[in-house]
Amino acid sequence: MFSLSANAQQIDSEGKFNFSSNPSLNVKNQNRATEGSYSVSQDGESITFTGNWWSRFLLETPYEITANTILEVTINANPVGEVVGVVLHNNIVSTSNPECAITFGGSQEWQNSVSESYTEDDYGNDVTFRINLGDFHIGEVQYLTVMSDDDVASSNASVTYSNLKIYEEEVYDEFGSLRLSNKLIIGNNTQSTGRYALAVGESSTVNADNSVAIGFNAQTNTDNSLAVGDNAVTRGNTKLAVSGDASVSGAITASHIAAESIDTTMLSVDESLQVGGSITLDGEVIISNAQGDISMGAFGE
């Protein structure tokens, strides 16, 4: 049924999981010898279930699922039972409310089902699935569980999982820009829709909180952002645009601003500029054509 491979690396440098690196742990109320069984291939790259059986594996190192984490797995079944799926979770006692569970096929709907599942037309054939786990969960997980769930008498369900991989993806768009959600986006015509992102490149745009866009025509469309570049534009509260012809839509609030020189000749503020703390200037402030109110808690040179 199962044998450990000497010195087997559980997840290799390419993200491939080795089912023979650690023994399968029992899953309460699922594993009964009279209802099912499992076997692992000699190289550890595949695991096969018959009937009703779940196999849980403790990850040697907890895996941190990010917005860019990809699960890739090949499935071959004939037939499928109630649920064919992969679960990444932290609770060793139960998988009833797992952090991340993906269903690839079966007669029951459970957790997150893929849009194109494994069906009768696929029986006996390898079908490879590629899922972005970050769409379902962000955070650390400690266990990997794979299953053939089929709680019926004399189940004849049979499913093999092979080439299971968990890895971080570097995503490039049609412009050749590197896109890492919540981290960094680099390239021409860059655009971010996730939070805490940095977009760097010509015509870079950030549609996320706490983000920075740096480049020609840099633009930020949410709060707490910074746009740096020619024709930089920011829209919303608590923002700063730095460039020639910079434009800020909304109020700017700050506790402290320190600068050698601030020239606001080309700076437009639609509402008001509010500073709750102090402004320290080593150079001079030039303000022309000011519109709206400017209120300051303290001003010193």
C-alpha cells in the first residue's frame, strides 16, 4: 500500500509533491478498510484510490498560499465517486471547513468546484488541472489531503492523482510586464488591481489601496497612493502626485511633510490641503494661483 522513499524531497524545486516522502495520516470517519484503499507509485509521483478513501499528508514546512500560488494536478478516474478533490488546511481533526478545498469532479457539489470538471467523457484519460489557490485562500496551510469520496455500499470509484505541484507563478501579460499580485508589477502599460502593489513602467496605473505607480503618465485611483512621473495623476484622499503637471483630486492629509523645496506652481488640489502636524522646509515654498483652503497646525522654517 505505502512505502517511504529514502531521502525523498516532499516538494522539489519545481513544486512537485512526492506522495512517498511522508506516510498518509488517517482521516476520521473516512478511511475504513472495508470501503476503500490507496496505493502510492514507486517514484512517489502518483497516488491511486479505490472506493472511499482520503489521504492526508503533513507538510514538512507549512506552505504560505499567496495570490500567485498555483496548484497543478493530473487526474485519471474510472469512474469518479461523489467527490474528487484536493484540500489544503490546518485542522488535523476535520476537513469540514478547510482553508482551501478544490473539487475536480464527482456527483456531489462540495467546496470550490472547477468550472470544467472531470466527467464521464474523461474516464480513463489524463486531465491536467491548473488552479490559482490565491483566488480561494491567502495564508499558511499545514496539511495536504487528496481523496476519492464515495460513501456508498460497494463503491467501485477509482481515481489517480499524479504530477501534483504547488508553486508560485511569475505572470507576464501581453505587454511583457511581470505581474505579481500584492507585490510588484513592472513593464510598459502596467496596471494593478490588487492591494499593496507597486507598478513601475510607462503609463503605469494602480487601482489599489496603499499602492505606488512610477512612470510616465503614472496614475493612482485609490486612497493612500503615490504617483511619480510626468503627468502623474492621483484620485482620492491621502495621496501625493510628484511630477510636472501633477494633479491631485481630493484632499491631502499628513502629519509631517519634509522637503528641500516644494514648488506648487503646477500643483492643483480640488478640495483642501490639510496638515495636522508640522512642515519642515530647507528651501522655499512657491505657491501661485492657489484655490481652496490651506490649513496648517504648525509651520516652521
